[in-house]
Amino acid sequence: MAVDEKTNEALDLRKLKLPPFPPVSKIDWQEYEDSTGDDALRLLVIFAENTDVDKITGQQLGDLKRAIRDSLIAHGIEKFPYISITTPEELAEPIDEDE
């Protein structure tokens, strides 16, 4: 099985055993080369709309990231996942290039 297929399977929200909160609507990923030249993955976790991010604890974020890493490892993916987290509202905001 190709790396892309294995990664897609590992991050399939229908099969991924994520904690119930915060709710995740999508995980985008891409191949990435980190600052040391190692192959890695860059993941963007997008919460469900209207998720109250003020109620998310550090423990819950850690559990979410751990579940993602565990799934990647279980699927034989050894590349380190650099995980970023956002909301649909943040994605919709225009980028101000002057900042």
C-alpha cells in the first residue's frame, strides 16, 4: 500500500478513534521536510463549526494529538506529524499580509 493510501487510512475520521471533545470535522495533511531535512508530515486538524475553543483543555488537545499519532504508528507510518489545529472560522478569515 502506498504511503498516501496508508496515511489517508490512518487519518480517516470514520475509523480514527478520537476523543469526543473537541469535535473534528477534517484532517488535511501533506508530505513535509522539516528543518533538519527529515521527511515528516504536516497535519491541519479542523474542529467542527461552532466549537467553543475556550472550553478545550490542554489535556483534551494532548489526547487528540496522541490519538492521531497512535493511528499513524499503527498504520506503519514513522514520519513525525507536525500537527496544527484551527477552526473553520479562522480559516475563513482573510490573511493580512501587512502584519
